[in-house]
Amino acid sequence: MGYKIVHSKPITVDQNEEIDLKFKLRPENRGVIHGVIVDPEDNPVKDALVKLFQKQDCNEKLKPIAFQFTDKYGQFLFPVEPNIEHIIKIAYIEKETCICSINDELYMEPENG
């Protein structure tokens, strides 16, 4: 189980001022699905598409919930409602460098297009 602050107010601190604060956390029923996407050699995969779905019923229908791209460490994280069955789908297409020929001269086209 997690906790969160229910109400918050803007806080301004002046130069050389110190403010002591007290926060009361309330229980929050949330969960988290997180992980790391790696390639066959166990290297983290940056910019892999990770899609989160919720199972709808016995017919295996899926409701899209969210999507995101992995960071440079291959990491992803989704906050989710607890006690619900989720499905994750992952897609990644590796960028390729195009070797092109113009007038019999080879050159490499940049990855960004």
C-alpha cells in the first residue's frame, strides 16, 4: 500500500529562511508495474514502446490504458489500480543506417532522416 498527501499549498521560502513543515499522509490503494526491457544480449533497450492494457472480460478483450517509451536504461513504470489483471505489449524497431549510392559514390545517411 502507498500513501499520498491529500491537500497541498504553495510554499514560498525567503532568502535565509527555514520553514518546518508537517505533512499527513493518507493511505492510497495503488500499485506499480515497472521493469527493464533488454535485447537478446541483455543490453537495455532505449525507446522501446511499452503498452499497458486492462483485460475486459473472459473473451480476452483488452482496453488500452497507457503507453510510454523506455528511457536510456530500458526502464518503464506505470501506476496501476490494484487487483486488476493487466497485459503489457512491447514493440521495438531498431534504427538502421542507410547506405546509399549517388553517381557510384557511397555515403551514409544520418539516422535522423
